[in-house]
Amino acid sequence: MIVCVGKDGGLMSKANKSPNKAERREKREKRKKAYEELQQIRQEQGLKPFAKSTISNSINICKTVEDETAERQNVIEGFVKVISPMLPTLLKDFAKINDPRKPKKIKHKLTVLLLYGILLFVFMMTSRREGNRIIAMPMLKENLRLLFPDIETIPHGDTLERLLSIIDVEKIEEALVNQVRKLIKNKKFGKYLVGCGYMVAIDGTQKFARNQCLADEYLARHIKGQEEDQYQYYVYILEATLVFPNGLRIPLISELLEYTENEQLNTKQDCELKAFYRLAGRLKAYFPKLSITILLDGLYANGPVMAVCRNNNWGFMIVLQDKSLKTVWEEANALHKLNDNKTFKNTWGDRHQSFWWVNEIEYYYGDNGRNKHILNVVVCEEEWKEVSKKSGMIEEKNSRHAWLSSKPITRTNVLTRCNLVARNRWGIESNILVEKKQGYQYEHCFSENWKAMKGYHYLMRLGHFINSIALKSIHLAEKVLVHGVRGLIAFIRNTLSGPWLNADHFKSFIIIKHQLRLE
């Protein structure tokens, strides 16, 4: 029983509505039986749900200190094999950045400071202060010197912050783009392509918000329920990410939304669509001849965005929401009723899919409808069964997805365009979630200086890029199954923090030219 105090100060009782032990046990048994029944149904229908990646549940394979030493050295060797091919180009790009500091007062080279900044995020440091405490530890410092001879001394985090506030930080992002271009040129991603070129997913997200305006570039919004002069100031970024069907996601370029002088005079703010046009121009400049398919959410289902894609010779798959492009929906539904031959049924994992599509729909937009696009609409309706967490019973589930396709849909390409291309747009949402909640401190500004904050953001994306490539390489992919993603990164950091490495072996090992190979 729960005892409560009434309005008159007297006591009143209320039955405890939380389930007792017997009820909880009954629910578990009910849910277990439902899972077994569902598994039987799937086996009878030949349905195989997609396996979820989980780390091994076995006891540590290392039985002795010697085994652990060998395991740690093997992991560091794999890490070196990934990062060493990147370093020459990376340091060369950093060396081109103009350093405005006074030469006589320089203690740390610009290349060393930026390399230190990348390692902050490769090792998933939560702040500048943690970097000062951890990376400057004597053992870790010695091992970093061993693997990266350019690092003579470990700089203070504030030194890097001051440097980022005065240099052209966009050059850091260009260094990341050069790394991606190098991998594309060397055909490292060739086996992941699905016939539509490289898939670039674009989406916007808030980086962080403050009640005080730390820089003139911050966007502002009124706080609901507060006085008219009460505003919240925030940073919003449009991200572009390379996505692949095997789960590999490569950070590409970022476009920050910010106030400009003209916008401040007109009291107008930057928006996600404006940022898209700027980002698209930069993406085309960086990859002028690359075959690209752009993946976008429902916000971008409009004529000007599709015009940009077609002018750049890009394909696209754009989410088409129920309330978007009413004329297109009306024509698609009408033509589908007249001609229902353009359908296809498929089993995808444990889901039954039913596709229908209509090609060559005319869409007019702009002043007096003077502009026109020929669009292709494809709709996927899904049904599947799953055990409800609340009731413990098997429930029928269904969903509906619709996309605008730049290419006509046929029976031969509908599965590729929808399941392997359009659905990979979710990859950028997963990527942003990883950067926000799984070690990269996306929502931490690292500096109140606008330019330095941008610099840290670009360094974070570079660090995430290196980890993404490393964990999908043949050198470390098997280790991920044992340790997990964050577990393996922590394992590398802990190994470098202890006396595990054979210095003589690694002095000769880092001289060898290694070739990066993805699984």
C-alpha cells in the first residue's frame, strides 16, 4: 500500500499498481512463449530476420600475460597499418595551412597541434581538459612518440584552441575530403557500390544550444512561454556523409548555418534549404566527375532541390511525405489505379514487401508553373510480426514508405533503388547519433570562439573518419566482433597508456610502407 496525505492533512491509502513478482514472472513466460511461437512461424514461412551485430559473450581469449601482450601488440599493429598510409597526405595538407603565429614564439608545429587535435577524437576524449590529463601521461606520451615521430612534445589543449581561432579552419575539412578522394581514386570502396555510384546522405542537426549568445554567428529562437526578449542561441549544421550498404559511413563535409551581415540587417536567419545549396556547390567542386546519388528526407522534396541535383548530374532518392507535392500524389494514385501491372512483391528479412510505382509524372513549379520535372514515384508497403513489449502477444505491424526517384523504376531495379539505396539515408541519422552519444562529443563546443569551435568540429569529423576506416579494415574488423566499437577504441587507448609495446619492434615496424585494405 502507498500512503498519501490528503488536502485536509489526513491520511489516505492507494493501492500499489506496480506488478508483483508473480505477475512479472507470468509476463516473462508469456513473452517467451510468444517469441517461440513467432520463431516457429518464421521457420515455416522461410523468413530470416536480419542479424543484429553484437560483441562476443565469451570469456577473454587471453589466458596469460604473454597472450595479452601479443593481443595488444597485434591490435596496435593493425591500427598503425590503417593510419600510417593516411599520415603523409594528411601532414602535407596541414603544412599548407598558413600559420600567422610569430616564428620565434612557436613551440609546437602547426602539423603537430592538428595531429594532436585529431588524436583527441580518435581516442574519444570528452573535453580539452581530459585530453590534457590523459594524453600527457608519461607512458602514453612515449608510445605516441614511438608511433608518430613528428610528435616531440605533447601540447596543451589551450594552445590548440588558440591556433584554431586564428587559422583557416576550413583547410582541415579539405584535408578530410582529400583523404576520401584518395580512397575513391584507389578504388577502396569499389566492392561496396550497388550500381548507382556513391551514395551521399544529407541531413541537418543541432549541435548545441545556449541561453547566452557566445558569438554573433549563432542562430536565435524565441523560447515558448517566456518573455518576448527571451531567446535561445544555437548552432545548426547540415552534414553530408558517404553511406554504403555494408554499414560503412564516412563523414564528408559540413555546412554550418550562421548569421551573415546581410541577414542581420534583414533580421532573417539561415535555414537548412539555403545551406543545402551551398553544400551542393562545394560537393560538386570537390567531386566534379564522381557518380553520386543524393539521399534526402521529405524536407527536400521540392523543385529547386531536384533541379540542383539534375544540373550537377546527380541521381536522387528523396522521401515523399503524404502531404508533400499534392499534384504528384494525385497523378500517381490515379495512374496506379488505371495500370496496376507495375507492382512487385518481395520478402526482405522477416518482412513482406509490396511495391508499386508510377513513372514519368510531370511536376510543374515556380512562377506560373514555368519549370517542370519528370518524376518517378515508388511506394513500399511492408508487413511483419513482432512480440509486443507491453502485452507480450504477437502483433501485426505495417509501414509505408514513398520516394521520388531520379531514374524510372522497373522490376529489375526496384529492390536496389529502395532497399539498398533509399533506405541507406538512415545511415546519416545513425552516424549523427554515434557522434552525439557514442564518444565523439558532437554536442560539446570545445571553445566559445566561433572559428575554434568550427575547427574542433572538423577535427572531430576527421577523427571519426579514421576510426570508421580502421574498424572496417581487414586488420581490425575481427577485433570489433570481440571488443565492440567503443570497446576496441578504449582497448587501443589503454594499450598505449601502458608498458605493453616492444619499442624496438615498433621502431622498425612504422618504417614499413603499409597498404590499407577494407574487409
